Amino acid sequence: MAPPSATPIPSIDNLLRALSTQYNLHARPSVLQVLLAQLQQLPHPPPARALVETLRFRLLASDITTSLQPYANLCLPPNLPQSAPQAMALSADGIVVQVLDIVDVTSSRSDSLERLEMVERGEAMRGREIIRVAPGEADGGGEAAVGARKGDGGMHKLVLQDAAGRRVYAFELAPIAGVKVGMSIGAKMLLRGCTVARGLVLLTPQTATVLGGKVEALHKVWLDGRKQELKDEIEAFKRD
């Protein structure tokens, strides 16, 4: 009896459709073709049934300014009101952005520095206990990371960037799972119907979801720069 034939690889069009409908990731066809070719060259390429999930992981680890479609309906408005008194709402269809910066506005500089150094060491807080976390948990997944977030208690100001390269400040009005000091830079978030007031995007658990991901190059540059900035500010405060 002949062995069963392998499941055919889905077409680019079908993969694009699956990624956009299931995950709101509207990939550029050329990028998807490159990713697909890279995967097929692996010693053990992912099976067809796992291809969409694997491509999702690769896209979450990419810079969306080069990997996602910068269509107007998928991006932030080009002219967010910077000074208009009235508020506006972003599209409820979903806008994927990546995190370029995050600051806990309720924590001291020394506390923020300590948390960043803990993340570097692969540690997290669970209540009053310091625990070791796996790399995936440190990036925002897993029980340990959830426990660390529940104990965070701070509110955060972020810089977000869309696929067109537009940047905007955002503020966390209520705790959002995965948003914390030490979250990966380049992590993707899905915004749905967020209120924008004076150019500031207001984030709530109902309108903002962390999708995960990390852009290694962006994260390293940010982490080194942020740690040095905090150290300089702490030293300046001591001198004063």
C-alpha cells in the first residue's frame, strides 16, 4: 500500500486570509513568501496544519513597519488631534501596533530599574517571592507572568507604532494583561475602538490586547538605553 501523500502547502492567498481573519495580522505577500521559503528550507519544516501558527509567531517577532500592510484602515489616523478638546475613537475593526517604549508612571526610578534588571536575570515577582521564569513567561505568557502582572499595580505610558511607522503615546487606564515594565519591546498589541484624547490613546482591557512577540534588535537597544537613563536620573537625584 502506498504511503499517504503529504498535505499540500496552502497557497499564499489562503495563508494571508487565515492570518488576517484569525489574528488580525495583514502580512505583506512578499514578506510571507520569504518566510515560507525560509521555513521550507529547515531540516524539519513545519507541517501544513501548523504553518499558520508558525507564520504568526514569525510575524510577531518582526518589525511591523516592514512586515504588515500599511493600509489606511489598518493603521492609526495620519493626523491624530493633538490639541482638539473633543475625543475620538479608533477603528473597532482592529489596528495592530508594536511597543517601542514603556514607563511605569507610578513607580520610582529605582523600582523601575530593579524590575528591568530582574527581567534580565529571568526573574519575576509572585506576591513577595522572587521566582525564576522561562523565556516565554518573561515575554508575557504563562502563569508566572500573569501572577507578576497582578502584583504590578502600576499604570503605564507607552509609545506605540503602527505598520505605516506612525508613533503615538498611549496610557493604560486600567491594568491590561501583559502590559508591565519589562515587557518585550516590539511586542504587538491589537487596538479596537480605543478613545483618543488630545493625541493620547487611552488603553483599557476592553480595547487593547497584547498579542505577544519581541523584536530582538529593538529590545536590546531600548533596554540598554532605558537602564542607563534610569541610572543617570538616580545619580542626578542623589547629587541634588
